[in-house]
Amino acid sequence: MANQKDIWDALSSGLGREWMALRDVYSVLGRVMGLSDSEMGPRWKRNVRNVLQRRKASGEVEWDGSGKYRLTARVDKAAE
């Protein structure tokens, strides 16, 4: 099972500045992390949501209120 740092590393490389539905976030993360659909069960998805919420609170992820997420400019600047 991936830890929060692994999930964030995958999120920050797979999620961009465009709004992305949560189901698409799961798909992108699965590809980035090399996981099959069977490995992305309810526990894994809960962990992803927890990381998104934590990073939302710190200002690194934005949520549109209807299930879409994107990275903030703050993360873009950290990558430079």
C-alpha cells in the first residue's frame, strides 16, 4: 500500500492546473503508480481523498466543490 508521500508524489506529477474529476484523478494516479484496477480498492481511494483534503488545507490543491481537483500555482512554483 502506498503511503501519503508516494500518493502526493504521484498526484503532483499527474495532476495539472486543469480541473480533473475525482474518478479521473484515480485513473491518472493508477497509471503513474503502475497499479491495476484491482489494486485501487476502497481503502486506496480513501487514502487518495485524504491526501487531496490535506493538500487542499495547505493550499497546494484546489477543489471546485463538486468533485473536481487541480494543483495550485503554489505547487507549480515549488517545482521550478
